[in-house]
Amino acid sequence: MGSDRPDDERDEYDPEEEFRDPESDSFTIPQVSSEDAGGGFWSDIREDFESEEPVEPAEPEVSTDEADVPTELRETFWAMVLFVNGAVLTYALAALFLVFEGATRTAGILFVIGLACTVFTVRRYRHYQRYIDANDDEPGPDTSSDAGVSTAPETNDDT
């Protein structure tokens, strides 16, 4: 009686017994046709990469010519982008210093710097609008505020 288990447990079905038996066909791995070709995994990968020609990606046909955008517009745009970003940053920092640190002097200085950035941006925008209006050589129906809709002139009947 070398067993510690009772007789009824020895006769129970063990589902893992099939996996230990090498003659059992319970777990079958399908074979792929390339495995029988004589090459290994790494040789197959090597052959795939060596047989293909390197493909160069197609270059996009985007015009990067400086003539696409007028110089005045490009300079105005980038100046405004920088100063609007500076204004937003300084306003945010001013609010943070005021709320969390209680540093009213530092918050005030940052607010004034943000205000100066805002004023510069507005002045630059208005200057560019005046520049565009002065150089507008072709007044046409699509450039007016009415978008080509003509109206009868107003008459004053105060007789």
C-alpha cells in the first residue's frame, strides 16, 4: 500500500494524461508547406528581403516656391503667430502666479507684457489690412461687401 490516495481517486479520469503520452494524437500542429522545403524560418525571411528591390517612396509634388505667398503676408503671418503665442503664454502665467503664488507684482508685469503682445498683433493686422486695401488694383463685384449684388442708389426726397 504505497499510495496515499483512496481507491476511488485512482480510477478517476485525468485530462492531462493525454498530453504526457507521446503516442496520443490529442494535440496536432498543422504543418505548413514551406517547412518541408528544407529552409528555416530565418532563411525564409532573408530570402524575402533579399529578393525584393528597394522601393523608393514617391516624392510629393508640393510646390515650395517662395513666390506662392507674398513676402508681406508671410512676414505678417509669422509675426502675428509668434506674438499671439507670447500673449497667450504671458496671460496664462500671469493668472497662475496670481492664483497660486499671490504674486501680484509678477502677475501684473506678465499681464502688461501680454497686453503689449496683443497690441502689437492688432496693430500689425490693421497695418496689413491697410496695405492690402492700398494695393488692391482690381475692384470687382466679388471684392465688395455685397458680393456682386447691386442695389438701386438711395434718393433723398426732402422737398
